Amino acid sequence: MVVLCSNCGGGTLQRSKRRFFEYPLSLLGLWPFRCKECNVRFLKYSKRSFK
């Protein structure tokens, strides 16, 4: 699954730290990401890798 920025469409993303209200959303698969190109933070569906 490729995650792209919802603002600029860029693919250079990193997962952001979850805020307090985002912990329950992560149980549903919604994770915070930040685009390194336009610096926008957003939530996207993604599988979490337990490594």
C-alpha cells in the first residue's frame, strides 16, 4: 500500500507521533503522517508494522 500526501501528492512521508485523541483512531487503522515536501500533517489508513 503506497501512502501519498493528500495535499501535494508527494510520496516522501514519515509517520508522525500520535496525539492523545488519535490513539483510538489507530485501532481503526488511521495513522498520522507528515509530508516532508509540503509539511502538511494528515491521517491515512495504513497497516502498522510491529517490528
